[in-house]
Amino acid sequence: MSNHELKFLKDKIEKLKQDGVYRELPINYGPCDNVINLNGKEVVNLSSNNYLGLANHPRVKQAAIDAVKKYGAGAGAVRTIVGNQDIIGELEDILAKFKHEEAVMCFQSGLNCNIGTISAITEKGDLIISDELNHASIIDGVRLSRADKAIFKHSDMENLEQILIEKRDKYNQVLIITDGVFSMDGDLAKLPEIVNLAEKYNALTYVDDAHGSGVLGESGRGTVDHFKLHGRVDFIMGTLSKAIGVVGGYIASKKETKIWLSHRARPLLFSTALPPAATAAAIESVKMLMESEEYSKKLWDNANYFKEKLAKLGFDTGHSETPITPVMIGNEAKTMEFSKALLNAGVYVSGIVFPTVPMGKGRLRCMISASHTIKDLDFALDKFETVGKELGLI
Ligand SMILES: *Cc1c(COP(=O)(O)O)cnc(C)c1O
């Protein structure tokens, strides 16, 4: 057999199939919204991060169209060459205002932002201390950094302090990194305690607020605002891909962070800038958040409604503090069976199993959005009830 057959990949794919974890990517034949056409079937969408329904909002779409007319389809180069179009600066200024921070640096995605920033702000002789449930893009950023790393048990402040006591004096800078909202359970980081410990032991703090921005705090300013910690978290990361409804990531911090990243963050130096459509659409979304709390209020009303009704039906919705609504099932096969049966009934909600969550902690993760109508939610609840009873879950 010729080497071009890529037999080594065929073998690995065969193994995926044997292990029962092989999957095909579902196809959405239209915009991301409350109801979608998934693989040719109309379903209520409980699986997107489009928290505020802005991904398909007429104002946001129009901003993208106008920007394409004025600025074209692509930025044309990395930002350090000619890709730094003025609207990117406009987006950074409005985000800085929104987050109440001195300066913002934007990246092409949240993943790029974490990878590029963490590896740029740390070096050999530093220590990164990271929550064990932090997002994969943080893990990758830490891997690319030349700093040493230590992992603390999820939200375990005693464990975090123990690490600080043991290791603080052996390093130059120590950076504590945590998600603001943990995406699989919907719980919040113990940010006030983390910040206190950081200040006590002279460490820096970095919060990934991908699921907090647009959701928590005044007008969706995020977890730092929710906990009233302005000025006490050194690096606040957010995405433009979730509540903002477009794509991109950013760091809100001091001016010096922005300057340093423009010299050292590799996604800025070696990857083409955000396209004009995305940049302008994100500006419009942020403006809408700053103008009115209508969208975040609707999101929370919907989420509270859905959670309450699910609990009344007898489902265990875990300990979420946000619109992320897990329905705890446990067994992996049962979780996937439930997800599949719901899809057949017209409700798309992804099953989350090992290795994304620990073995035996399988769950369906319902992502509620401001775009859902009560009719959508009632339809979904009705299917949860019938399918849940059929499978003996309630
Ligand atoms: C989604 C997510 C990211 C990545 O953001 P993208 O903009 O989609 O690349 C980073 N961190 C966390 C915690 C996330 O949930």
C-alpha cells in the first residue's frame, strides 16, 4: 500500500469507531437562531452559545454588510503590516469602555487570544497556576509558555493557597488563571477569594470570561463586574464569539498589556487580522448591550423559566449559577441515547460525556438564549418530559 493512503489515520479512525466515539459533524442549513434546520430537520436549538440572539440580529447583520461595502471582505495582512484597519481600533475602544478597563487588544478568536496572550505575558522563571477545569485554549496557552505550571483542584481555595505558600518565593511572576464561568456546569469561579489570595501572595490574575461577558454583571459586563472587582483583576479575556454573536477574542487590561501584546503575541504577528464584517458586527453588538439591558434580561428570564420547569419535572439541573443548564444523567450511553431521542423529537441539545466531563457525570447541556420564545421552551420541556419518561429518567 502506498504511503499516500494515510493508513495510520485510517487505523486511528477505525479505533474511534470501535470505541463508540466516532461522530459526523451536524450540518446547520441556515443561520444560528432559536430554531434551526439541522441535517434537513427543523429543531429547537438548545446548543448554541448565541446567548443574546445577536448572531442573526438584523442590526448586527446590517453593520457587517455596510463594513464589507466600505472595507472589503478581508483585512489583507497581519495587524503589524497593513491589516490594522481603523474599525479594529474602534472595536477596541468601545470594548474598553464596556469593560471599564484602560485598554483592549483584539484577536481573531478567543482561542487565539488565550494562546497568544498567556504565552506572551509569561516567561521562564514564572509560574502559572491554573484551575483543573480551565478551557482547552488556556491549557494550550500554558503549554506554549516557557513558564512552569501548577494545577489547583476545581475552585478549591485551600489547594490554591497551598500551592502559593509552597511555590511563590521560587518564581518571578506568578499568574493565577481561571475561567469566570465554567462552561460544563455553569458555576462561577470564586473570584473574590482568588483575587484576595493573589493580592496576599503578590500574584497576578487572569480571568477567561468567554461565558460571562454579555451574561453577567451590569449590561453583561462580565464576572469581574458581577463581583465588583474592577481594577483588581490584571487580565480579563472575553470572546466576541458567544454572547456578542460574531467571532473574535480580546484582552482587557492596562495600556502596557496592549503595547506588549502588539510586539509579542504570535496570533497578532503571524495571522491575518479580523475581517471587517466581523469587526463591525461586533461593534454593533457591543453598542446594543450598552444601550439596553433588554437582551440580557430576556436571557435570564428564559433561563430561570426553563430551569424551574425542568426541576419540577424531576430532572437534576446541577449547581449552575448561569443560563447554562445541565441536565445530569450520569451514564454515558444513557446520556447519548437521551440526546438522540430528543433530536428525533425536534430538540437539539448536545450530550456531554467523558472525556469532556468526568466518567459517570454525563449530562445534556441546555444552552438557553434570549432568542428563544416561551413557545420554543415549552415545546422543548414537553419533549424532555415524554422522552425522559420513556427512558425511565424521571
Ligand atoms: C469558547 C471559549 C473560548 C474560545 O473562544 P472562541 O472565540 O470560540 O475561540 C475560550 N475560553 C472559554 C472558556 C470558552 O468557553
